[in-house]
Amino acid sequence: MMSERSARIKAVLSLGIIVGFGAVSTLAAWTGEATATSSISTATVALGVGGTAGTATSASYQMPINGSSLFPGASSASVVVVKNTGSISAPYVFQGKITEAGTTTLGAGLNVVVKTGATLSGSGSSVTCSGGTTLMMKNAGAQFGGASNPRPLTSGGSETLCVQYSLPVNAANALQGASTTLSLAFTSTVGS
């Protein structure tokens, strides 16, 4: 026969097993999961140039300025449209460049004006950019190369620039028969 004490010990131990099983069964973990994703793409920054906003999609454009038969006091002008063909608004700057042909310095001897909001006026050897706001100017004898101030352009937006060049009435006789190339380089940059 079992003593009362051993019966109590067995009862306490039995309770410990039952409580132990109960504790084990309550250790189950419930979980839930979720995932957040994001599709990332980058913007494009691009410029086009042309004679009109509709044709300003190319990276280069030959301005239709009739520069042959230039003489002291003569001027000619043309428009060029710069267009933001990128997907975001982006500022642009432009820089003038003159490439001399041969040993003469016709480009250095020219006056050049670049305006926005101007219209072409005149005819023959007296075509000018009338009105508007001057963005860049090069006087005869000066360099033509500094960058303009940044100009804002929204995506798909465009700006028409009028480019006028003239040979001063006191141009050197050595410039007869000379030729040069005048160009504007447009750059758009976002970020640093």
C-alpha cells in the first residue's frame, strides 16, 4: 500500500506533467506576413534643336543664315528653337563657339547677339533680331564662349532664340574672302 506521503508526491508530480503539457500546448506561434514593393524608373534629360518647335527633335541643326557676301555694315539673323525632349523639367544653358577657317579671324571680327522673344525683321543684307531680350552678346574683337544663365524648360516645352550676326562698318580689310563657323552648344543638366 502506498503511503499518504507518496500519494501526495505522485499527485503533485502528475499535476506538474499536466501543467507542463498545458504550457507546451500554449507555446504555438501565429504569424502573418506582408511585402511592400516599388517599381523604380529614372527620368530622361534631353534637348532637341530645330527651326520650329515641331521639328526641334534633333541633336544638331544647321541654322539657315545666309552668311555669304557679308560686307562691313551687313547683318543677318536666323531663329533656332531649343526644346526639352526629356521626361522632366530641366534648365538648359548655351555656349557660343566660333571656329575660324584658315588664318583669318572673321569670327573674332563679328558682332553676335542671341535674343529670346525677338522676331526677324529686314531683308537682304540687313536682317536683324527685332525686340526681345538679349541673352548673350559678343562684340567684335571679343571672345564668344561664355555660358548663358540657366533657362528653365518644362518637359515638352521649347524656347525660340534669334541669332543675329553682323560685320562692323570698320571691319579690317584683311577679312575679305574669309569664312568662319558660328555655333551654339546647348546643355541641360539636373542633379549635381
